[in-house]
Amino acid sequence: MFGLWQTSYIQKPQQMEQDAKTSTFISLRSRLHASAQRLLANADDVNDALQELFVRVWQNKSTADNEEQRQAFMYITLRNICIDM
């Protein structure tokens, strides 16, 4: 029983961090979509860029301690993804 609690205790902050990143992405999705549309001509490319952004945000655990930093990371990363497409 103690082992399960201990594992849960360790994983809880990681889950909270991922939840914060996900909620930031969801709350900014329409603005991120508009930014990608300005940089890309094709709607499919826009959706691909947003999907790639979500994957990078999800994988990058060391990024952004607060909401403002998460937003900046997302916009800069999205811009770079669009430029690379």
C-alpha cells in the first residue's frame, strides 16, 4: 500500500505540470491557429503545425514555470514549425 501511495505522490506533480501545459494549449488554440494561418497557406499544414506543436509541448517537460512562459514557448515553437514547413 505504501509503495502505491509513494508512486502516486511522485507522479502527481508531473501530472499537474502536463495538465497545465495542456490547458494552456487548449485555451490558446484559436489564437495559435490564427497565427499559423498567417504563416501558412494550406489549412492542412496549419493543422499539422498545431499537432506538431502539441507533441513538442507535451514532450518538453523542462519548459515554462508559469503561464506567461508557456505561452511564449508555444508561440515561438509554432512560428519555428511553420517556418520549417
